[in-house]
Amino acid sequence: MSKWIDKMKKFKNKLIAVVLVLVIVFILYKLIFPIVIYTDDYTAALYWDGAYLTDYKGKEKDVQIPNYIGIFPVVFIGGDCFKYTDTIETVVLPNNVRGIGEGAFSGCLYLKSVEASNIKIVEGCAFYSTPRLERVELGGEVRTIGEGAFEGAHRLEKVDLGGKLQTIGMNAFAECYALTYIPSRSSLKEIGRYAFYGCEIEDPGDLTGITVGEDAFLDCPWSKSPRNPSSINNSNSEESSE
């Protein structure tokens, strides 16, 4: 009888071990290979933490991204999701969305405004070449603006990113000709090269403690202002070279 009990215990332990392995494999599989689902307007990849929108098929002018796809919260706008969509003019993102992927809205020629409340990261070229974009409000949680994120948004004049922004990447606001100030300057730690190239910034304010990349304000009024120490150095070097 005792031998039979011992065998049952060993079998039970092996069964538990096998089940645990299968659970771990299943979780890893879901992390690496998401389930893809399709709705009338969206394609979404379902990961353990929610839905990542990967493609937009709608034709709406004013887009309000859903809070959920099925029972899954929409947490991320994937790379190129809305790229070259020529119908949208306004976009509202729900509170669940915490990131905007690379090139997500690039080439949306008629996009004018974007509203969100809980974005933490805007990846590179997310709004690249959106020449009619005028207003962006992303809430108070943004930490990072990627390289070229708003490059070529010629009419962009209002940018609200809250008070936690730390990094503005290279070319992030290049050729935003209507932009006259640095968004969230008080919390910044780094401004990349050419970040505000061609903007209308006359005075960026106190940049103490901020790492500023080379030519971050190239072709801004500030780059030629006598109040800008670098402009004085540049003019002196030009005179000495003559």
C-alpha cells in the first residue's frame, strides 16, 4: 500500500511540473506571438497587457480610438498604423493608450489635432510630415519624444506634454515653423541635435542642467540673437577666419 502511495505522489509531482512547464511555455508564446484580430476599422495584436493597434482601415474624418478591442484595453498605437491616411483631421486617444509607435501618423496630410491624456512615449517619426497639424495635447505623463517625431509639422503651434518630459530626440520638432517655445522645458534633461531646427523660438529660456545637442536651434531666431552665447562665439570665429 505504501509503495502505491509513493508512486501516486511521484506521479502527482511530475504532473504538477508538466503543467507548470506548459503554463510557462504558453505565457512566453503569448508574449512573443500575439493573437491578431480584425474589426471593421482596425487590425490589432493582442498581447498580455492589452491590444496594440497595427492598422487602420476606416474612412472617418474625426477618429476616436476605442478604449477596448473586445475585452482587451487598447494600450499602444503601433508603428505605421495610420500612415498616409488622407481622411483623418482629428484624433482622440483613450486613457488606456500609453504610447504612439514609430511612424504611426506619418504622412497624414490633413491631420490637424491630437488629444490624449496618458501618453508616456512618442516614438520616432510618429507625426513626421503632417503639415497641417496645429495642436497636440498628450497629457501629463510624457517622458520621451523620439527622433523626428514632429518633423515637418509646419503649422504646429500648441504642444502640451505635461511636466514630466525628459528627452527630446534629434530633429524632433525640426521645421515646425510655427512653434515659438520649448514644450515642458522645466523638466527636460536632454535636447537632441537639430531638435528645433527652423522653429520660431526667439528665446528658449533657462537651459541650465539640460544637455543641448549641436545646432539644436539652428535657423531659429535664437540662433542669431546677440543674447545667445553660441551666436557670439560663431560670429567671432567667422571674423577671425576672415
